[in-house]
Amino acid sequence: MTVLVFSGLSILILLGAVLSYIAAKRGLVKNKKVLENVFLATCFISVFGLINALLWFKYAGPLNEFLLFGGMLSIIVITLICIVIVTVILLVRNRKFIQPEK
């Protein structure tokens, strides 16, 4: 049961990463500001990570403290990896907006 709950929470973080990428990509089409949209995507993923951490705390807190802290660490790592991946994808896909005009 624990694996199923943790898998669901991991999928929720990945869904947040996909949704934040879509929102940032649409923002880039509208206003062409890369750093603002990267910050928006980072905040969006962080909110999903926080929600997942709270849900994991609610589920695993009464069961076992090692399960709780191990799951929290895993959720934090997955959230940070998603933030880095979405940031890199947005910066690489839109590097023409970052370079100064000549």
C-alpha cells in the first residue's frame, strides 16, 4: 500500500512539472520574458512538491518515522530534479531570448 501511495504522489509531482512547463511555454509566447516564466514554473513545481510532502506526512506520520523521513527526502529530491529539468528545458529551448541583441 505504501508503494502505491508514494507512486501516486510521485506522479502528482511529475504532473505538476508538465503543467508548469506548459504554463511557462505559453507565457514565453505571450511576453517573451524567460526568467519570469522560469520562476513561475519553479514556483508551480514547488507548490506541487509542498502538497505532496504534506500528504506524505499525513499518510506516513502515524506508520513509521523512518518511512516518513525517507519519503520526505525522496519527495524533496524528486521535486528538485523536476525543477532543474524544467528550467534547463526552458532555457535551452529559448536561448535566443537570453542572448543579447547585436
